Amino acid sequence: MHRDSNSNAPQTPKQRHRKRSNEGIPDTSKANGGNLLVDDQNKYRSFMIRARSTVWMILAFALIIYMGHLYITAMIIVIQIIMAKELFNLLRRSHEDRQLPGFRLLNWHFFFTAMLFVYGCILSQRLVNTVTPDKVLYHFVSTLIKYHTVSCYSSYITGFVWFIVTLKKKTYKYQFGQYAWTHMILIVVFVQSSFTVASIFEGIFWFLLPATLIIINDIAAYIFGFFFGRTPLIKLSPKKTWEGFIGASFSTIISAFVLANVLGRSQWFTCPRKDLSTGWLHCDPGPLFKPDYYSLGEFLPEWFPWKEISILPVQWHAVCFGLFASIIAPFGGFFASGFKRAFNIKDFGDSIPGHGGITDRMDCQMVMAVFAYIYHQSFVVPQSLSVEMILDQILMNLSLEEQQALFVKLGQILQQGAMGKS
């Protein structure tokens, strides 16, 4: 009788979890009459576990939002590291890893190189603005930013050479598989979720609204499916139903319109952060966050107390976010479901009771994060260059001497223009 050579090898916690998940998939489908939540015999116990975890996550999320931009960014970084850990573990095999000491470290080398590059690009201008008053520190930071790209490239090439040098006979396929898997994680997971940080510093509003809509959509889909779900939606996710999908869509769109009005009236949420400080923000909210008033006198009886309503222009943008969060973003979850089925696992991890791993909760968020950033840059940010944008580029890319020379040159040009007009 053939026996697996690895059958006596000690199992990692991830392998034990994967084994439990594999065994649980068919049993669940048989026990609840087709996997629909409305027919699940254990749904109330699962509901309570999931509800408790959800409440704790929402409270922790609200506290971090209250603390500000840097703390939100730190939360995103921690989430990215945990997601990378869950996904790195997915294709690892202990037998091959024992033959390749230090090979796991190479995956993290690529991960942190990508993190240095992406966050360097996103936060460089904010870092310059933070250290500008200190000339020595400003010069040091400016030098780092100037050589940021070449430093990241050198780090990547170091990892590339490291990978080639450590190639070992009989493990080529495994090593190249891990190399490709690492880059897939960086592209599909890390780069997408990094758009979130870019949105945070444009104003917490542009991070909080999309993220909250995904949470609302997920909760609403679960509740509507829990009580009314009868019609399966997609085979990749057997517990998803049309009733849950439609109910969640209406709930998300309405919530988007209302929530944008609430968040859009606070400068803490709407003001962009130009540096890496943690102080309170003051800014001109801009036309998107200044209310327009509409009279209701023609449509309502005289006894009705409200004669007009105020709507922020940004609420119409929020409707677009709600549509995307309810119709397109769930496909991120379907993609993750198909991916898990391809590897015959139930969840990516077990760090959140009732929810699975961090990756299981971030699948739709990643899709939404990219959309929110692209939408903001395309339809909200002015497309023409502004004086503020030009000044930002001057401060980031020119030395102090070059800035002084530019100032003198502009003075000469303005003086000649004034003389010409006279």
C-alpha cells in the first residue's frame, strides 16, 4: 500500500485548519438542505458568533477612525501584513520549506520592498511638509526621496539575485511557484489595498464612506439572506441569495446617500491631510460639502413641519459609491469564493470568529478601494493644475537653492510683464 512520505511530518496550525475546513465543506452542504442560510439548522448559533465579532470589529474600527489618519494607515498596514501571512501560508509545504532554510524570508523581503516603494510614493510629499521647518531633517528627507526609486529597485534586484542563488535541484517547481505566488499577492492584494491609504490623506471621508458601504452591504446581505433567502444567486457562494443581494443593494444605496450627508458636515472627515501630524484639521470644505437647499412646499401639505431640505452635492457621488458597493464589489467576494474552492479550503484563516481570516473580510474592500481612489481622482479632484499642486511639486522636487532661483526668476518675469503693460 502506497504511503505519503509526508504523512508522519508534524502539521502546522494552518494545515490543521485547512484539513478541518476541507472536511467541513461537504457536511455543511448536506446539513442545511442546499447551504441557504434560511434552511441552516445551526444558523442562530453562527449568527450570534458572527454578530459578536462584528460588534467588536466595528467598535475597534470607530476608535481608530477617531484617532486619525496615521492610526488608520497603521491599521491598513497591519491588515496587509496579516493578509500576506494568510496567503503566503496557503501554498507552503513544510517538507520543501525544511530543505530551503531562509526561503520564507525571501517572500517577506519582496513584500516589504513593495511596501517601501508604494508608501514612499504616496506619503513622500506629506513627509516633506512635516519636516520642512527643520533644515537638516528636510535636507535628509529630500535626499531619501530623491533616491527612493533606485533604493527600492536595488532592494528588489537583491531579492531577485537571492532567489536565483538559492534555487535548489528537485525543488525548482516549488520555488518558482512560490515566486509567482508572492508577486500575485503583491499585485492583487497589496497594491490594490494600498489605494486605501492614498484615499485616507485626500480626506477620511473618501476612505470611510466606501469602507463603511462594504460593511453595510455585507451585513445587509447576511440579514436579508438569513431571514428571506430562498433563491441561490451564484454557485461559487452557495449561501448567497437573490433576496440577500437585492435587499443589500437597496440598503447600501440608501445608506450611502444618508451617510454622506452626516460625514460630509465634519471637517475632520472632509479636510485633506497635507502632512503626517495628528492635530485637528481646518479647511474650506469646498463646493461638494456645502449644502444646497431644496423647497418642499409644492409637494407636501401645509401642516408638514419641514419646508425645505438640504443636500450636499457629494451625496450624489455617494450614490455612485453605493451602486458600485452593492453591484460590483460583491464580485470580489465571489472571486475569493472561487479561489477557496480551487484550493478546497473553507476560509483563508481563522483569526476572526464566525468570519474566517482577515482576507475573507477584505476581498470586497480591495475592489472598492481601487474604485474609490480612481473615482475621486477622475470626477472629484480638479483636472487642471492648481497653484497648490504646483507648489507641492516645487517643494518636493527642488532644493532650497533651486527654489530661491525660481523665486528670483518669477520676480523678473512678473516685473517684465508689468513693464510691458505700462
